Amino acid sequence: MEDLSLHILDIVENSLNAGASNVSIKIVEDDENFIVTIVDNGKGMDEETLKNIFDPFFTTKNARNFGFGIPLFAQTAEQCGGRLDIKSKVGFGTEVSVYLKKNHIDMLPIGDLGLTIITLIISNPEVNYQLIYKNGNYIYELDTAELKSGIDSITEAQTLHFIRNHINDGIKSTQNQR
Ligand SMILES: Nc1ncnc2c1ncn2[C@@H]1O[C@H](COP(=O)(O)OP(=O)(O)OP(=O)(O)O)[C@@H](O)[C@H]1O
Ligand SMILES: [Mg+2]
């Protein structure tokens, strides 16, 4: 994977597949660490799924084929001196936390997080997404539930264009202020 925003897209797609109506994406950055936490209120995972989630080739008798989203992000995290943790409860939801060492030689760039978020909005506009980006003492926040209350349609091209730039500029400004 070439950047973190594509990994984040994969993890949130899992949340959408699990029927989540709310997904929060929190990124906390300091001088050394880059921590991504994605929380959803989807259907959650049972013990068996959780046990095998890091094995991309796990297959049950019923030929259920597991995918690559989680193992790939876990691999990226480990390559950057970090790890990926999952907590999940059937009927409640899932929390995926990814810890990366941001000065590691293999650390990936964040990429176009604004594009990732509008891609998610386009694919599931009824879902509410919260983005929190904390860099030292500076915070950027966006909540699509709040945005929706002030506009006719969140999927209008101009709105999406605005959201994408708002996110990418917002993140950049937290980095410049440090
Ligand atoms: N947020 C989640 N809520 C509920 N189940 C999840 C969640 N994330 C992952 N899972 C379960 O773990 C499995 C593995 O996820 P993973 O992203 O690694 O692969 P995939 O989504 O099946 O395929 P791919 O990501 O390659 O398209 C999923 O198929 C799903 O059963
Ligand atoms: Mg997946």
C-alpha cells in the first residue's frame, strides 16, 4: 500500500460491510508516534473471526475466504515499528487501533485523506463519519452529521470538493502550527 489513507479506507470499508451507521476515525500524532483509531457500531466479530483475523489465508469448512485489509495494515504497522490491535463485541461494534513510529524509515505518507473521506461519503452517504486529527495541541475535526444538517445534499460535487479540501487543508494547518 502506498499511503495510510488507503489503509484507512480498507478498514472503514469493513465497518460499512458490517452495517455500521457511524464510523469515527481519530488520528493522533506527536513527535514520535502516529496512532489511528477507527471505531464503528457495526455488527462486531465473534471469537472465531477475531482469532483468525491476521491470517489472510484462513478458510473455514464452508469455504469462507478471508481478505487482506487487516493483515496488510498490520504488516505496514509492524514494518514501521508498531502494531495493529482489534477489540470487537458482537452486536456492539469494533475498534481498530494502529500504532506507527512516524520517524521510521518505512513510514508511509498520510496521502489524500480528504479523498478517502469523500470516497466513503459517496459509497455510503447515510453513514455518519467523524474525523478527528490531533497533532500536538492542534485539533482538526469534521462531523458529516453536522454538515448534513446545514446543506441539501452531501453528495453534491461542490460539497464533496469542499469537504476534501477542508480536510486536507485542516490537517496541513495542524502540522504547520507545531
Ligand atoms: N469492522 C468490522 N466489523 C465486523 N467484522 C469485521 C470488521 N472488520 C473486519 N471484519 C471481519 O474480518 C474479516 C477480514 O477483514 P479483512 O479486511 O482483512 O478482509 P475482507 O474485508 O474480508 O476482504 P478485503 O479487505 O480484502 O476486501 C471480514 O471479512 C469480516 O468478517
Ligand atoms: Mg476488508
